[in-house]
Amino acid sequence: MAKLLSRRRFLQSSSLAAAGVARMAKADTHSKSVPPKTLLTLNARDFGAKGDGSTKDTSALQQAIDRCSVLGGGEVLIPAGEYLTGALALRSNTLLRLAKDATILGSPDLADYPVSQVRWEGKWIAGHLGLIYALDASHTGIVGPGRIVGNKAVGGRPGRQDPLRHPAIVEPIGCRDVRFEDFSTDQQGIMWCLHSTNCENVVFKNLTIRSVNGNGDGIDVDSCRHVRVEGCDIATGDDCIAIKSGRGAEAYALLNTTEDVVIANCTFADSIFACIGIGSETSGGIRNVRIEHCKFTGARTQAIYIKSRVGRGAFIEDIVADDLDVAGTMGGFLRINVLSSGLQDENPVPGQEGIPTLRNFRFSNIRVKDCPVLVDAIGIHPDKPLDGFTLMNVTGAAAAGIKLANIRNAVIRNVGTPISIHNVTGKGIEGAVAIDGPKVVDAVPPPAQPYILR
């Protein structure tokens, strides 16, 4: 079978790994969004917006945004009030400013959300665009201090009877230089809050995000480059932050990598899954993620979960976490499972190429409390061991210690907890207890016909 991605292309994508940490140090510069030059400020009420909580203000709000854009850009002010609306499209060089006591209320009618190609669980499918969305726009975004409230009536998962994906609250697709700052979101259920796809230079800053139920992710970073999440308070019904790059042969062929992501000075709580999930949709590759100075106050599973499966292919590399406070995690601090997490794609990446490549994971200066397991990192394929794993300077008690399997060049230092290993080499593992390795997951056999994008 012809390879879905040439060996040369894959090696080119991975050859930057040695420079990964250096690039992360520069990520602050890369991810800073350049705000649009403020040429004018338009008030949404001047275009007929009522803000009474019952009149649909969709047309008036959209006219204000469009008018601002065609006049060269600036800001659209949403003054105090409750603005019931269907989906709104942001435009280039135009910023939506939510005044104090201004609330955008999502319509309960799915017909008020246009249908386009959107990402759902790593695949491009037909679905409803977000309550506030942007397509191929630049120098745009939303700033507070107001609120955006999603409508639970439009939440849900696509199914046989209703195959369209449901709307997120905020959704930029293919955008550049985007900022989301100083506002709050609430009431989203069974769908993501903020979901960015194929974007570059995105800032999420000082946001308060609340959601309920499954699929209520806080911020999803999906095939994006140069992203900064800073000073956010996120309490969700699913992952607080999910970092993804697509699933299966489609995403592997596109190779839209998520890279250069900084998550700093945030507080996380999760009631269903992990606080930060890296994967399981990783077929476009994920590299250069830095998590620092964050507090994890509760998680149904782990504070950080790195996940994928055989059949995803591509790589996860240069993952750094430093200076973290972790408490109340029912599953523990860290789990790595790249054998069997997430749905298998109907067109998986076959052969050895479909086994994810892992490089350079580093975790340091971690303070844990009420932590049942410090590290569970046995879900790694023996054919492609994790190359480079550092865990150092951990304080606090964990009921169970560290379990590692199929790792090369491990460095374990100042962790104060028992270590169990299988097929691990490196430093700081002297005297570790031997354990059985994970059940090996076979590579995906080649299909009868090679996958073709269509």
C-alpha cells in the first residue's frame, strides 16, 4: 500500500524535535495576537439591537459587525443588556467588546446556527457553526468583561437521526491573530465552549469558563499553532483543555500539527474527565506544549492525560510541565496511554507508521495532595518506546507511586515515592520493582485500497 505520508515528509516534521524546547521559550512572542487598529467604535443598539432577553437580535448584531468590517475595522460595543441571538460571524479587523453586564444569550433553535464543515472528534463533518464563529478571519476576537451564555437546548452529540454536529459557544476556523480576553462563558452542555481549528496566533486570556455534562470541554486547541492560554479559571463537565490534531488517515494526510502551546497561570477543575487532555486525536501531530504555574483543584481522572492509540500515527513530542499544584484528582497526576485511548477511526493509519512516536516529556516541581497515583505511564507500545521522560522534584503524598513501561532515557529525581518499571532505561530507577508490561496492541493491517482524501 502506498504510504499515506511519505517517509521524507514525516522525517521533516519530526526533525525539529531537538529545537523544541528553544521554540517553546519563544512561544510567548509567537502567540501574541496583534489587536486590530481601532478606527471606529459602533454601538450595537444603534443598529436596532434591543438587549431585552426575548427579542432575537441576530440581524442587528450581525449588521453592526459587518458595518464595522467594511468601514475598515474597529470595535463593536455590546452595551449592558441581554441579547438573545443566533450564530454571529466575526469579521477581520473587527473586535466584539462585551460591556459589563452585557450578556450574549444563545438561541434555543438549531436553525439559527448555519451549517458548514466543522471538526468533530478529529474529523471534518457537516455541522452547526458556533454561537460566535469566524471563518478565515484575521485580527479579530472578543473581549469582556461581559458574558456569553450557551443554550443547553442546542447541546448534544451527532447521531443517526441527527448527523449534524451541534454548535460550540465560540469557534474560529482557519483564523490568524485572534484574541479572547476577559469574559466568561456559562451553561454550555454536551458540547465544547471554545473550539479553535486550524488557527494561528491565538490568545485565551483571563477567561472564566463553566460547563456541565460530557463533551463540555472548556478550550479545545485543534490543529493550531502559537497558542497561549493564560490566567483562565476553567471548571467543566469534560476536559478543561483538550489539545488535538485530528484522527485517522484524513488528519494524517493533512498533517495540520498543533504546536507551540503555552498554558500558564490557570486554575482547573473537571467533573468527568481530565483537566488537561493531550489527545486522543493526534494524527496530525502535537509538539511543543508547555504547562506552567497552574493549579489543579479537582479531576474525575487525571490532572494531565496524554492519550492516543495505535492507528493514529504521527507524533507527540516536547511536552513540558513545571510548577504545578495538584489536588483532588480521583485518577492521579499523570497518565500516558497511547495504545488504546479514544475511538478507532474507520480509516486508521496502518502498520508501524500507525504507532504514535513519543519524545521528550518533562515534568518538574509538582506539589500533590489527595493524589491516588502519581504517574501511570505503562500504556506505551514496545515497538516505539517513549524516548526521554523526566520527572523531578515532586512533593506531597500519593497513595500509589510511579509505574513506567517502554521508556528510554528516563530521569527520575527527588520524587519520594516507589517506582515500578518494565523495559525502562535511564537514571533514578535503581531498585525499582519489576512489573509486567502492557498488553501489546497489534499494528493496524493495511486496507485493501489505500486511503484517498475526498
